[in-house]
Amino acid sequence: KNRARLLIRCPDQPGIVATVSQFLYEHGANIVTSDQYTLDPEGGQFFMRIEFDCPGLRDKKADLEKDFTPIAEKFNMHYDVRYVHELKNVAIFASKEPHCLLELLWEWESGDLMANIAVVVSNHEVVRDMVESRGIPFHYIPANRDIRSQAEAQQKEILEQYDVDLVILARYMQILTPDFVEEYKNQIINIHHSFLPAFIGANPYERAFNRGVKMIGATSHYVTNDLDEGPIIEQDIGRVDHRDDVAAMKKIGQAIERSVLARAVKWHLEDRIIVHGNKTIVF
Amino acid sequence: KNRARLLIRCPDQPGIVATVSQFLYEHGANIVTSDQYTLDPEGGQFFMRIEFDCPGLRDKKADLEKDFTPIAEKFNMHYDVRYVHELKNVAIFASKEPHCLLELLWEWESGDLMANIAVVVSNHEVVRDMVESRGIPFHYIPANRDIRSQAEAQQKEILEQYDVDLVILARYMQILTPDFVEEYKNQIINIHHSFLPAFIGANPYERAFNRGVKMIGATSHYVTNDLDEGPIIEQDIGRVDHRDDVAAMKKIGQAIERSVLARAVKWHLEDRIIVHGNKTIVF
Amino acid sequence: KNRARLLIRCPDQPGIVATVSQFLYEHGANIVTSDQYTLDPEGGQFFMRIEFDCPGLRDKKADLEKDFTPIAEKFNMHYDVRYVHELKNVAIFASKEPHCLLELLWEWESGDLMANIAVVVSNHEVVRDMVESRGIPFHYIPANRDIRSQAEAQQKEILEQYDVDLVILARYMQILTPDFVEEYKNQIINIHHSFLPAFIGANPYERAFNRGVKMIGATSHYVTNDLDEGPIIEQDIGRVDHRDDVAAMKKIGQAIERSVLARAVKWHLEDRIIVHGNKTIVF
Amino acid sequence: KNRARLLIRCPDQPGIVATVSQFLYEHGANIVTSDQYTLDPEGGQFFMRIEFDCPGLRDKKADLEKDFTPIAEKFNMHYDVRYVHELKNVAIFASKEPHCLLELLWEWESGDLMANIAVVVSNHEVVRDMVESRGIPFHYIPANRDIRSQAEAQQKEILEQYDVDLVILARYMQILTPDFVEEYKNQIINIHHSFLPAFIGANPYERAFNRGVKMIGATSHYVTNDLDEGPIIEQDIGRVDHRDDVAAMKKIGQAIERSVLARAVKWHLEDRIIVHGNKTIVF
């Protein structure tokens, strides 16, 4: 595939689009889609995502990146080039409840998750079969509050072994240490089973039930060291009424969790998300 | 109109439905719609709403209510009979932002709000014209933190003068004292411009923007003395993205506030809501 | 389990609820939930669904049904008693696209589909593995326009062999003959991949794309001999825009199809649906 | 205001974005937002909308447009420059049901409809007051099947008198002649009270009720000479159930019609819509 994505962030200033599009044109690239956003038209940050096709991309990679360096310097850009044919290596962390893991496996099997699911890690054995039957390596690593550092040591080894680019917490239910989070900054996606910032922390469905809300939700976000406070990628909700007890809410919620996490992961894999402070720009 | 509604709450026990429906049958009433709910089939509270037609209802009222007394006593019922032809007297409290007030006036003009809008009270003059041009009395009562008790004294007088059954806070933005709230328990409906329990208190759109949520919402609830903690009647949400600043969120939110408040008010007027603890049962 | 459901349909007239609830009370049954609907309060059809618990239900069944006969005769009722412990036998007909079948299997595995999935029939081999690996019998029966009657003969034999109560067409894509449909009247549920009555017939996504709609949908309905004209059980929609080609619409649509069919099947299994003419009443 | 929008349509080819953005940069314009779409990356039509700020825009207009001509010729472009400070003149055609007209007037009063509502035309007097009380000219022009050409003659005169750029059919309910439609091609927006292509033509709510659908919708589209077949701009839906009769559906539908039409009009006024064949691209 000759498709790549250019992600740019820099102070807003005249001439960025002209310069970048001229650069691509001169290197024989055709812009397929382009999105931009400025925090503040007068002096804010500028963000851009360009998806382009470029015949013979593999051979031109080195030249493209070298030639772009002076442009990046001139405009003081942070930038990234992502090549669509270079699939990201993904690790999924799961626990006992398999619905989010299953949804991801299913999307992956039907070709909708353009990634290499490199490994699944769980602190329970229950999901081993559904993982291994699909030819994906499974690692059982016991984990709880008391053995967190041991567990993370093993997990990090595995992430390095499989050269993992993205960790998905598919209802993993264990808190990660600041060290771990720092090492995979903006590379860990979690699904929280509430409409954040409502019901941060444990047992959101119980608390939603007790509060008597008329809708429940789910939120997918990047993990930071503030519990459930990381940059939100996607949210969705579903209706409940007085007849729905906690078990019914969980059922309704699971369908929402599945689709919210799958969308967030897909957008990450398509390089659509730019994290800015505690927010996301989703192109 | 010969239509009435019977609202019942009592400990669940065998024979309630049989007894009540037999009572209605014997009094010549035809059940139009009936809803029931039990908190716990084994020993919980039982709730019921029956809407019935009864030819010659006005003349039978006294008999109906007298004859029901022994049934209510036997089953230890709290109950209410509401006659559809007896419109509730409604007071709307508004502030500077007119969108929720306007929606209610509009619904009322088009015959969808079966109530008598007796009076509109505001601490700003801006909405006077749209109220008086519709023939509804308008009272300007200055209100803020420092003159709360004086303002409420005037407001209470007006509520008594117009024999008000329901107070709607249509983005009124002033906190009511515990005395006031106590006097109109489960008779004050507020619209809060967030998806509660997220963003309790002031400036929810600003806080939603700062948190980077992907959806904003509105919540209609009965007012209690815990700010934004009263029984939720209805909620709804709308999508936002990184392009939406606080002003855009307010716009999107206003449409949600309008419809959520209007639905909640309509359900109250149709006697569909039973408050149980800090929750609502909406039949 | 001592739970059952009573489904009633009769001309509206005074005393139905009183009589039926008295009957249940006298037989020691406790009403768990009750829904009713009248087409026209003055002389229309009356529909009712009562879910009740009755200790020792298995032993009382014969008595209950016998004792109800005179009531049914008096009110000229069509009625049904369904016992929750008697699971319905379900046959799923599938074709090449497995997403709807998979959703049903998944719901069933997680305990949300209270039925006995007796058999899966398909005119393609692709889904055999996912069926047999779950211990469900699979039958490959070639089917197309030219061999319809042979195929249906085989299918009917299987349906009889497994004593099937409900046939689910999970994107089966073959038209059934009037004979077949007649034999399983209101017992065949189909999922059509459009928001009916838009795009009846073949290739709805292509036609939705060509029409330039901004939303696509799915519809679950009972099968009649008018193609895609049977009583609608449930519908839902999703947003699309000009960037979505037919393939993207199919993907978005599949998620809708999955959930719409699953909801319709669940409601059927819970005896919530009453077919009246070409419409459904869903309690 | 120094803001303008450049709308481009041309055969896709290398260098378009580079050339256009270079042009804007050289003329001191800063791109605020930019959207593009290609029907087919290999040889299809290319569509682009650029919103830009340009200090001293009024004085530069003539130069900008002159200097762009050779670019447009080189790439074989259809293009338009729209200046945000030049408000469009809008005529609203209404009939008896005022809800869509009212929504537009309301949005306009609250500053959300950036247009000059030049005139309201109706074949009924009922909406005169709500129009004139807002200082907008109102013209009563009787219209029905038999006097169509006379009515249109008067209407055209008024449209010319007020130099109208956009005609909004806010539930106008009269069919326009091909002549009229041709003269205002892609400048007449209609709201149809169904989810098109379902229920084309008259009485969609009655037909939706008779079909037993579980959702009803509304569709805003540009008017062409094929009834309800013009390019769709926006659609939305709402849930209904068996309890909703035709009157209830109309009520639910009116809220949908209001918001769908208002969104479509806003997008048109913001020059976000490009009509391509029988479809719209909405940037």
C-alpha cells in the first residue's frame, strides 16, 4: 500500500497548509483526505492530519522524511508520518468479563481492525480459549493490588517481546502504576463503564442505579495517572428506566462499552486522534 | 371529561390488583391504561397508576373516594385520585435565558401542556413581553443571594395567590431555601444543564468543555435541598466534538434542555411520576 | 421456576381486568408485571399481557387452564399461557454473512437469550464451525430459487425433528414459499437491512447509497408472503455521510442489524409481542 | 468581518490543494477550516470548502477574484467565493402549521441563523401576526392546485423584489411548477415529514401509522421536479410505539421536523453544502 498519514502540530501561522501541500505535491503525493483545527485562529496551536497516496512510497520514505525536516524546523512542528502498511502491534489486557475482548477479536477477524493483535494478557484463565483458538498468544499473569509490581514486570517484558505499540484495557479492572503509564503515554486505551466524569472509580452501575439516572454510558479514554481522568476519546449512552436493576444496567452497558471501545481503538489505529493536554482532537 | 387517574403505593401483597380493578368495575369505571411496578416481588413496595374513564365522574367523585377508603386502609395504601379536567396551576420561574420558558409557552399554546400557566416570575425584565403578550400575569421579583428571604416571601405570596400546584424552574439560576423547598416538596421541577451527576453546580458547559467530554446533556429533576441531587425525571444528551467551544456547547445544550424539561413537565402533569426516595418511577 | 405469562386478546368490555386479576388471586398467583392496550376505548380490541408467579405452578397448570376456560368463553378471548421454564426451540437460518448469527449465539452463550437453540440451517458451509464448536447441530441444505421446494422439504423435516417453535432468518437471503410461511405464521422473524418501508427488496445498502440518505437502518419483522411487508417488531438507524460508500454503509448497518434482530428475538421469547393485523403490539 | 468561504469543484488531479493554499497565502489569507472530498481517488470529482480570514477583505475582493481566474481555468474548476458579511436574503413559505416557521424565526431572533429573513409568504393568514410582530414583511398569497400559475407569478415578483437567495418551504404543502423550481435550482429547501424515501407524497404520518413502523422521521432536501426525490440534506428520526396514534405521531414528528429543517438551513447559510447529482456533500 502506498498510503501514509502526516500528523502535524505547531503554533498557528500563515503558510503552513501552502508549504505542506506544496511539499507533498513536489514529492508526487496525492492528498486523499485532510483535516485541520486551530485552537484559536489568532495565535493558538494548529493541528493537521493529512492522508495521502504516494506511488512507490516504500522507496521514497527516507527521502520524504529527510526533505520534510527543514519545513518542520521552520514552523516549529511536532510531526509524525505513519505508514498504513506498517500495522501497529496491539496487546489486549483482559480480566474475567470477556465482552470487550470478544468485540475486538470479532472486529479483527472481520478485517475491521487494521492492527496486529500480538498478544492477550489476563489475570484470569477464562478467556484463554477464545484467544488461543484464534491463534493469538495468551499469557496468564496473576495480578492484584499486592503483587502489582511483579505483575507489571512480567507484563512489560511481554510488551517488549512483542514490540507493542498500543495497550488496550478491555475491562482489565487493575490499576497500573505511574511508571507503566509513563512508559506507554497516550498508548494505553481504557474503557470505563460510565459516562465520565460521572461515576469515576469502582462500581459505576451500582452507583448509577442508586442515583436513579435515566441513562447510562461508557467512556473510552487514554490512561493517565489520575484514575478515569485521562483524555476522553469517545462516549456513548443508552436509556434505562426504573424497571432496570443493576444486572439489567450491566447488560445494557456492555453493548455500549463494546461499541465505544471498538470505535476508540479504530480511530487510534487510523491515526485520527491527537492528544492535546487533557483533551483529544479526533479527525 | 370523565377521566381520572388513581395512583397507589403500598407494601406488595396478594390481591391488590384484583381488589382495585373490582372496585373500579363495580363503580362503572373502565380502565384505559394501567401500569404497575414492584421494587422487589418478595416483600417490596408496590406502585400502580391506573387511568380510567367513568361516565358521570363529577357526580360520583365523593362516593368513589369514600368507598375507596376501606380498601386503602386494608392494604395500607398511600393513594391519590387526580381528575383530568382539574388542570394544575403552574408557576414558571425564569431568569435571563428564555429558551426553556419559550418552549413551555409554545407547548402550552399548541395544546400539548395540559395545565393552567397561572403566573411567570422572574428576577429579570427581559421575558416580560413574551409572557404578557400571551395573557399570562408576569411578576418581576428581584432575587439574588443577599435578598433571598425577601424574594421568597414575595414569591410564596404569589404562589398562594394563584393557588399554584407546580413550580417550574426554567433556568431560574437562583438557589431556593430549605423552607421553600419543603413547602413545595416534589412540586418543584428544575432543569440542570448537564448530564447529572456529572457537573453538579455552576457553569457545567465550561466544565464540560474543560474536561473534553464528547457528549453534553441536560437533566430534569425535582428540587431537594441537596443542590442538583434531587430525584431525576428525565435526561438526554447531544454529541459535541473538539470544534465545539463553550458557546457552541451552550447552543447544542439549549435544544436538549428545552426538550428534556418539556418532557418532564408533561409527565408530571399527566401524573405519570411517582417519587420514591431519591428516585422516580415514570409510568 | 414458577413464573408464567398470560396473553389475552378480546373485544374491550367492562370487567376484564377485574375478572382476570381475581382469577389469578384466587389461584394463589402474584402479578409481577401487567400491560394492557386498547385499540379504541369505545369498542375496540383489548390486549393484555400479565406475568405472574405462582408457587407450585407445575402441579397447578392443568387446573389453572381448566378454570380459565369459562372466563375466556365469557369474554370471547383468544388467550395463551406460556410457562417461563418451557424454553422455546429455536432454529436459525443463516447464509454467508455470519454477523447476525454470531450475535445471537453470543447472547445465548451469555445467558441473555432464554431459548433452546435447537439447530442452525444454512445454504453455505462457512458458518458450520462456529455453530458446531458450541455444540449446536448444523445442517447444510443447499438452497436457491431453482431448488426451493426440495430445500424447504428438507428444512421442514428438520424443524419437525427438533420441534421448532421459532425460526430466525439471520440474513438468510432466500425467499420462503407461501406454504412454509403459512405453517409457521408469526413464528418466523426476519432482519431486513433497511429502514422499512424504504428499500424493500434486494440490495438496500446500494440503493441507500444511490439515494444519498443521511441515515441507514434495519428492521426486524415477522415474515408474511408479501416481501418485507410483515408486521414490524423493531427498527433502528445509524448516521452516514457522503464519505460512506456502500462498503462503509454495510459495516455500519451490520452493527444495527445485529442489535435490532437480537432485541426482536428477545421480545418474542419473552412473549412480549402480540401480532394484530399487520402491526405488532410490543409490551 | 474579514471572513470568506471558497467552494471548489473540479476533476481530481495533483496540485490542487498546493496551488489553492499557496494562492491564499500569497494574498494574506489565513485558512480557518478546510474540508475536501474526492468521489474516487483515481479520476473522480474533487470538492473543497475553505473558510479563510483575510484582513481588509472588502478592498481585496476584486483582486482576489481576478487573480483566482487563471487557477480556476487551469484546473477546470467550478468555484464560488462567499463573503460571510454578505447575508443571504431568505424567503419562508408557510402554510397553516406554524411549527417549522416558528423554529426558524426563533433561531433567527437568537442570532443562530446568519441570514436576512426578507419576507414570509403564506397561503393562509394564520401566521401573519407572528411574522409581522417581528418586523418581517408578510404576504398573503392564496394558492392551490387550480391557481398555481397566478400564485407563482405573484410569488416570483416578491422573490425578485426582495432579491431572495434562498426559499424555505416550512411545511408549505403546495407543489411548485417546474419553471419555478428551475429558476431557484438548489435554492429551495423543503422539509418532508417522513424518513425518505419511505412515505413519499401525502399523509406520511397516516401511512407510517398504518404500516406499523417503530420510528418516524423527517427529511430536509433541495426541491427538484420529482416530488420528494431531491438531494437530501439532513434526516432524523424518533421512536414511536403501538400506543402512538396518528395525532401522537404528528406531535413527535413536529419536533423532528423543526430541528431537521433548522439544521439544513443553517448548513446552507454557512455554505457547507455542495450538491452533486442527486446527493449532497455536507462539509
